[in-house]
Amino acid sequence: MEITREKAQELLDKYVKTDWIKLHSRETEVIMRELAKKLGEDEDLWGITGLLHDLDMDQIDVNDPKDHGKKTTAILKNELRKDIPNEMINAIQAHCENLGYLEVKRESKLDYCLSAAENLSGFLVACTLVMPDKKISSVKTDSVIKKLKKKDFARKVHREFIYDIEKAGVSLEELINLSLNALAEIADEIGL
């Protein structure tokens, strides 16, 4: 893979100006790296895919996200010109499957893991912010599972994508545990 972690960070800094999107991208990266470790996959490929998955968020109309995923692909092809792994492009586009604008569907472990990780990332932040101390270390797996069942809690999170982690050979509990641990490692960096 030609793209390095440093180059990915440069691209994130160049195209993403909104702080919460940068934080979400970093959170997704660390979860993806842990999933790659668990599944014996390429940690750099998976982590960088997580870091760059929402690269176009400041370039699209969030109220009409028909270009989400497509613009990220265009940015990557323009900036890198070569050796963008097909599985990275596919996963980035497939994480937009629920929007209905792209033909790309989730099929690989990477696709399912990215979609689950990026949705769970936001959900875990929401779980953390309702804790009295607002610390990720206070969030427990069983409370996350209970909150996932409450449709009115963090209702914009696409829960089906989180549950579909099992299609990648990872249980929901494993995903939540691994994600909580990954986010706890960067708690100071993300302010949780």
C-alpha cells in the first residue's frame, strides 16, 4: 500500500476542517486497527481506511448526501493518483450503502467492519456524554447493548450496520469491548 499514515493525516488535515469529524475519523481509525488485529488483517490498511472514510464530509451537502463516498474516492484518486487499494475504495463507498446513492454494497470483512466501527464510534461518544463524569472508561458493554435497543437514543446511528459486525466474524460484545478499549487508549486526545 502506497499511502502512509502520515500522508493520510495530511489529507485529513487538508480536507476536513470540522473538529468533530476529525475526532470521529480518529476514533474510527483506532477501532479499525483493533478489528484488524483481532481478525489478522492489515492494520495500516484498515486504520487508514477508518481515518479517511469521511474525508468528504466538509465538501458535501449533509442534508443531501448523494455525493458522500464518491467525493472521497475522487479526492483520493486525485491526491494519490496510484495504488489506492480497491478494498479501501470499496469499503469507503460501501459505508454509504444505507444512503441509497451508490451501487456498492458491503461484502467483505473490511466493508462490514468499517460500517460497524464508524457507527459504533458515534454511539459510544453519545453513551459517554450521558455519563456523569463524561469518561469513556465509565461506559460498560452491557449498558451500550441496552442503549442500542432504545431507538430514541442516538437515533441517527445506523444500528443495522453495527449489528452486521457478525457478518465479519466478530460478535457485538467483542466489537463493543474492543472499541471501548481502543477509545480509552486515546481518551485524552479525543477529550473523553
